[in-house]
Amino acid sequence: MDRLNGMTTFVEVVKSGSFTLAADNLNLSRAQVSKTIMQLEAHLDTRLLNRTTRTISLNEIGKIYYERCLTILQDIDDIEDITRQQTSKPKGSLRMSVPTSFGLLHLNEAIPEYIKQYPDVNIELSLADRFIDVVAEGYDLVIRIGELNDSGLIARKLAPCRRVFCATPEYLEKHGKPEVPKDLTKHNCLIYTNEQSADTWTIKGPKKTESVKITGSLCSDNGQILRDAALADLGIVILPTFIIGDDIIKGDLQQILPEYYFPEISLYVVFPSRRYLSAKVRTFIDFLSDYFEQTPSYDKF
């Protein structure tokens, strides 16, 4: 059988989630797609997909085979890109995932600017605050905030990500202004749930690191929700300056405990570790690096 065709069809079936959609995307009949998958499984002498009348899913062997197929097919694309000259005009589909708040607030202008420079590139943008497996989910790149634990991936730092404590002047006038971290236990704290220990804030100070158990009336995995709640005088929040920096500059939020801070994290663009990058990925990474080279306005306070 044509193994390359089998891999391509298999990957499209997994990405699409159905034989029918895969057939449409590949401009084939459903019967052709089904036959190719059956031939592939027969060639490998193993089942790759769990099938029901309504859904398909990868089994354990299928997951391993799928990840390797993604790598092989991308390597083929890379080789073809190099053959056509690495400096050729960027084109094709660029699939990326970015954190929701950061994407809405700071890529809404950057991405159109990139597309104007490279009109032959089509961007597929996903906004998600969950952990994205770049290779397994078929992304060209992702933007991450925080520690990077993936082996085999390449990361380029774009900018620092400073997190600060704040609340509205109205809230602080009514409930008092915390002077030391332990004072936070007396306040309504707005909790970001994507942290490992969401209800415990580990805070670095001038002399030592302290852990404070906090409580609050609102928990969320989205920073903008917490920012809006803080602006509604609901409580104290700790968020990156890319979300609340402009509110502090305008005076709508007031920074508290300025000598205390969360461990510093950074903003990265992460992409699969391959020898060659396609022109579309390379130019977008370079574009982001240039775009965030200077200290952002939201961090100038």
C-alpha cells in the first residue's frame, strides 16, 4: 500500500474526528477513506482507532502512531520547503494556540499586521488556557506563560510576565489596605484556578518567601473574569500586568504590597524541535520577537 497516503489519510481522520469530514477535506469519497484506513491497519497488523456508530477515537497504539505520523509528515513538508528555498515567500496555513486573555488583549492587533505583511499565510488561531500538546495536537506553535517542562521542544522568550497584587481604591478604602502578606487572609481574594495550588499564594518578599492560605467568593480559570470582578470592587487579585497594567496606570486599580511579588514567569513562543522551520513559522516567530522587543506600555508603572 501507499504508506504516505495512508499516514496522510489517518492523520486527517484523527484531526477531523470523522471519516466523512476527512473525506471532504481530502476530496475523496468516504468509502475511499475507510478503505485506506483498513488497509493501513492491515499493513500494520494492528487496530489504530476505536470506532462506534457515532464516534472514533485513538487507542494507545494509535496515539503513538499518530504523533509519529505528524512528525514524519511535517518533516516531509519541511524538506519540500527547503527544496523550494528556505527564503521563499511564506505561505500556507499556520496553526497556533495562545492563552485566551493574552490573545484577546495583545494579539488582536499583531496578527492582522503580520497577515498584511505576509498575505499568503492563513492563520488558524485557537484561544485556550489549558495545556496544549504541540506535537500531538498538530500545532505549528503555541504561546505559553510560565515554566516550560516539555522535552524536545524549542522555546523563544518573548517578554517577562510580571504579576502584581491590586484592588480598586474603593475596595481598599472600605476594607483596609494589606501591609504584609498575612493580611490577605482577612480579605476576599479572587482566585485564578490554573495554578497548581490555587488557594495558596507563595509570595517573595524583601527577606523571605511566604505562603498564605487565601479564600474568596470567586474562582476562575480566566484572568479577564477576575480582572472585571476586581474592577467591580469585589476583592484583591493577583494578575499579569498584560491584563491589569492599563487599569493600574489609569488609577482604576491600585497596586498593593509592591515590595512583594510572585516568582517571575515569562512569555514564550514554543514550537516543535525540528531542524528546519517552514518560512511561515520562522517569519511569525521573528515577527513576534520584534513586536514584543520593547517594554510594553502596560508594564510601565
